[in-house]
Amino acid sequence: MIDRLFREAPGTAPLEEAEHFFRKEYLPEATSTNDLLKARAAETADENILLRTGFQSAGRGRMGRVWIMPPGAQLAMSFLLRPRLAPDQLPALTLAFGLAAAEALWALSGADIRIKWPNDLLAGGRKLAGILLEYVPSEKDGVPDAVVAGIGVNIEKSAYPEEIKDRAVSLEECAGRVFDPADLADRIASRFALRYQTFLTEGFAPMKDAYNALLAGTGASVEVSEADGSVRKVREIGADEQGRLRVLTEEGREEALFGGEISLHGIYGKE
Ligand code: BTN
């Protein structure tokens, strides 16, 4: 399957170019790579930067959650981008990033990786990686707005606390070996460089089918938690060209979701 996805993947740049598309930086310790790049986005005109760290003391997850990172057990990194897109195109960029990360991790580890919309990466129904994409409006004349896209990947089993072991998983458990974080970072960056350049010229449409092929829960009844705390059951159809999730409500109406959190309860019995 992954071979098929790679053959179909439109790439505007050859692999050699993709490897050097992002300028790579490393910090042994950081507060949060997302926070550091957001500050840099406001102060400079830098773009296409990849910042990786060996330890994050104040990592953040989606919905204001804390992202805990034991030293060495995780990959933590963020990209600083200036995609010159309208804000309504950004949700689809999140999906493009999730797709690239899933493809890279699958190719490297052989694990059957799925995406929980919008971009949690799952293996065996448990969370392997999380993505946090943030919009940073420019404060400087002539400098385009920025996007900071961060990803945390569980490399070793010790990457997550024992209490969430039924919801989390590591690459070590999936593939039976430990991966080098720098190597993982390079693979994700190269894959993302290809998807990102396609996204800038053609949008999400050319990668929608590849994304939907990896989407967990297609055709199943899933729960959507809305921002106001309400929860409802819907049937998942798939992502559309804007990166929204198309669902069928219990009343038989088709809707496209922009936000909210999906629970796949009952599909894997986990996430
Ligand atoms: C989630 O699933 O809630 C998203 C987690 C995102 C974590 C990464 S780790 C690197 C980057 N820096 C952060 O503070 N968060 C992201």
C-alpha cells in the first residue's frame, strides 16, 4: 500500500532537493519548539526552518493540553513556514502535514499507520504521534504571516506514561527496534517538503485520496466532541478538498466538519 502511495504522490521537487528544502537546526533542550519558532516568526522573516530538540520542558498539545516528553524517548520538532495562504486554507495544510508524517513513518518502520482526522497518527488504534499547527499573523510590513507545525512522535515505550498505555504506542513497539530521532526527522522533513510544495501550488486536492486511504474510521460510527462540549454520533465519510471531515449525521444529513475532536470508540476499543 505504501509503495502505491509513494508512486502516486505528486512531487514537484526531486528527492535530493527535498532533503535540503528545510534548514535544519537542533537544540539539546527547549521549552517548546512551537513556542520558539512562533517567537522567531514574529521577530524575523525566516522561513522553511526545521527545529528539533532532544528535550522539551513545556511541550504543548492540541486543545491546550500539555505534551510530556521524557528525554530521548520522543522525536519533538517544528517547522516554520510562510505559505502565503488564506487562513481558510490552513486546516488542509494540517492534513497534508499529517499525511507526510504518516507516509514517512510507515516507510521507515513498516508499521501500519493510520490517521485520525485531522492529524493524530495511530498504530493499532493507539496514538503514535501528535501534530500541533499554529497560525502566527505577521507584525512586520512585507513579511508574510507564518505557520508553525510541530510534531511529537513516540520513539520508545518510555515516551508516554504507564497510565495511558492503552491509548498510546511507540515505534519501538510497532517495529521491534529503536529509531534514531535525527533520522526520523530527516525522513519526515523530506516527505513533508514534497507534500508542502505540491500543496503550495495545487492545494490539498492532489493528496486527498492518499489521505483518505490512511484515514481511520471511514464508514464507521464515530463520536464528535464540539468546542462547546457537546458530543454526537456521526458516520465518517472522509476528508474533502478543503481538509474538512465529511460525515453523515444520525438524521441522515451530510455535513463537513472544520473542527472538533473525533473518538473512534468501538472501532479499536481504544483512541
Ligand atoms: C497533540 O496531539 O495534542 C499535538 C502534540 C504536538 C506535540 C509537538 S512536540 C513538538 C512541538 N512543540 C510543542 O510544544 N508541541 C509540538
